[in-house]
Amino acid sequence: MALKDTLKQKIEEHRPRITKLTKEFGKVKIDEVTIDQCIGGARDIRSLVTDISYLDPQEGIRFRGKTIPETFAALPKAAGSNYPTVESFWYFLLTGDVPTQPQVDEVVAEWKVRQAVPQYVFDAVSALPIESHPMVMLSVGILAMQKDSKFAAFYNSGKFNKMVAWESVYEDACDIVARIPILSAFIYNLKYRGNKQIAIDPSLDMGANFAHMIGQSEEYKDVARMYFILHSDHESGNVSAHTTHLVHSALSDPYYAYSAGLNGLAGPLHGLANQEVLDWTMKFQEKYCKGVEPTKELIKNALWDTLNAGQVIPGYGHAVLRKTDPRYMAQREFCQNTPGLKDDPLFKVVSMIFEVAPGVLTEHGKTKNPWPNVDAQSGVIQYYFGLTEWDFYTVLFGVGRALGCMANITWDRGLGYAIERPKSVTTAMLEKWAAEGGRN
Ligand code: HAX
């Protein structure tokens, strides 16, 4: 069965579960909120629903119930590769089913039809100052495509119907995930290669074509596939996924929603951390290692200097995770298994940071999680393969994150989730409830 038909069947089967929960069990309590959570970024409050992925503090992410190694093992592989295509992962994220090879081939073919980015989008991005951050270019490029939104057209058609609205979100979602690598490759070539653009190779799957379009090696094709899959989804509470969900909950179309999500991803406490890690590591080498090999002692001193200057150690800590991020480990394993990369000087420094930073952060005593997250490792791989422009790394994250965000809002509409509208309170109210020992 084609992806959209499978999805339709699954959404229709799922709807009665949501109706039953709200109608029969709507008043059942699943959480309570403390003053700490109210002031401290709503941490851990159970108030979002998604079946696309789940993040366990100890175990890490599961996509559709599968750990990262299980996901990579289960999905059909790209031709001549040990890694799955991004297209097969998209099928899996949307439906929860491991696709057959013909089902994957169908998605690959469909994305080829959808991937043509209109010239006015390239023109809009090209009109920006070349010094603009590539995340600005990506967000502008996605927003510029809004003119083509099928969801917005459906909403304005006078025939809007909540039961089928997801179908036009799905159409936009597929267009966005097919086009975002093309747009990102355009931005890369515009910004770092004097606008020497490379045409799409229609014989390639998404990850391989991205590698081709940024002038990368054969080996990088697997890097792209792995990277986009690993960065796709991290349940719904992180800034980029939550922003996309929030904006779409107002029935803003997927272009508005994902452009907003990307703006959140561009924050240094979120997706920008991957460029910050490279920046930190390079500055560390420049300042502390003039003519000498990096050592654990030098790294320890540099980490303390960063902390004493009131800054965070980029790539370490997490709002939910309480152990080393399995996405970090997957990339570390990739480095260890790639001849050349495992002896790469930058990988050695990053590995030394891994040995030292958790101890330093524990001694510092603030962070609840001293372990590395996804961003601590990702830049090393990119840098090794010649993507040395580290302000581009968050764009790569944004290409991957589109998969999770788009799968989620397709389901949001399918299940008719409400406009998001939490309640705010005043400081005086908090003080009153504090004095009374709670809100009665
Ligand atoms: N270095 C120094 N201090 C840190 C820290 C780090 N890596 N991580 C947390 N802390 C500090 C916090 O700033 C906070 O300090 P204050 O009490 O002074 O405000 C304290 O420890 C408690 O924070 P926490 O509860 O452990 O962590 P939060 O949930 O508040 O924040 C962050 C989670 C990821 C934002 C945080 O760990 C951080 O800033 N890390 C560095 C930036 C980073 O790597 N971000 C990427 C995270 C993964 C991701 O989203 N990728 O996109």
C-alpha cells in the first residue's frame, strides 16, 4: 500500500483512541505542576502527546519504539550501503512500519517529483547579505515557499474539513522534507563556494544527492543519511519540535510552522550547540595548545575557564537525558569504525573532552546531566569530511529535524489536536500559593 494510504488507515484507526481518552477519561490526572517547573521552563511536565518518538532519561531516544541501533538494523539499506535511506526512515517515522523495498522506492521516486525548489526561493535567499547566518537563509527559504502551501490553499478554499485537513499537511510535509536538502545545498554553495551550484542527480536517494550537491565524497553519502536520521526527532518537548507543533496548532501551515521551529533550533542552547562545540574546540587548540599536543590537563583548565567565565560547556548537559546521549554514541562509533577518522586529531581531542568534561561538570555541581549530547560529536565528522564551515552545522541539523517535525504535525492534524494555550499566572499568585502550601 502507498505511504499516504497506509497513513490514512492508521490515522483513522487511531482517532477512536483519542476520542475515548478525552470523552471517558479526560479528567484523569497524569501530572502536577510545581513552582520550580512553572518558573523553570516547564521542565518534565507531561502535556504533549506524540507516538513518533519517546525519550527516556536513561535509555535515550526510541523512534517508533526502536532504539537507534534497532532502527538502523531494521530499515532497508541504501544500495551499496550499510545505512538506510532517509526515505525509508520517513516511511517508518510516519507509519511505525518498517517499509518494504518497493515502498521505499516509491517514496524515493515521490521525493524526486517534489524536490524542485522554485527559483523565487533561491532569489529570496540570494537577496540576503552573504554574511547572514545560514540558519537565517534556511528559515527565510522555507518561509518563502509558503506561497505553495497546499494546507493554506485548502483552508482558504471554503471547503476546509477537519477530518481530511491532515492530507494537505501531509502534502506540505512531503514537499518540505524533499526540498529542504536541496535548499540547504544551495545555501552551502551560495555562502561558501562562491555560488557554484551543483545540479540535482536524479538517480540518487536524498542523503546521497545532498552529498553530491555539496560536492562531497562517496563516503559522505552515509554520513548524510546517518546524520539526518539521528537528528530527526527527540520527542515533542524540545524547542524546535515544540515550536513547530505550537505554531501549527494555530493552523498556521507547515511552512510557517517549520520556519519558526528552525528559528528555535538556531539557539545556542539547542541546535546551534553543534557549531559552538567546534568553535570551542578550535579556540581551545589555538589558545592552550600552541606548539604542544592537547592533553587532558589542558582540556580541564580550558573547561574550568569557560565555566568560571559564566559560560556553558557546549555539547554537554540535557533537559531530559541523564546519561550519554545514544546519538553521541552512534556518531562516536561511526568515527571509531571509519579508517582515518578514528585517528583524526580533532576526534582525539573530542574524545579527551568526553573523558574529562563529565568530571569537571560534576565537580562544578550545577548541571543535572554532565554527559555529552548529540552536538558534542557531530561537528568532528563534518569537519573530517571537509565541511569546515561550522556555522553550517545547524543547517544540517535542520534538514534532519524537518523529518520529525513534519511527521508530528501531520499526525497532529490527523488526530485533531487543539490549539495550544497553557495558562499563565502572576508572581503574586505564586507567592500566595507558596505561603498557603499549594493552590487549593
Ligand atoms: N555547562 C555549564 N553549565 C551547565 C551545562 C553545561 N553544559 N548544562 C547545564 N548547566 C547549568 C545550567 O546553565 C543551569 O545553571 P543555572 O542554575 O545557573 O541556570 C544548571 O546547570 C542546571 O541546568 P540543568 O537543569 O542541568 O539543564 P537545563 O535543562 O536547564 O538545560 C541545556 C539543558 C541543554 C540547555 C544545558 O545543559 C546546556 O546549556 N548545555 C550546553 C548547550 C548544549 O549543549 N545544548 C544542546 C542540547 C541538546 C540539544 O538540544 N541539541 O539540539
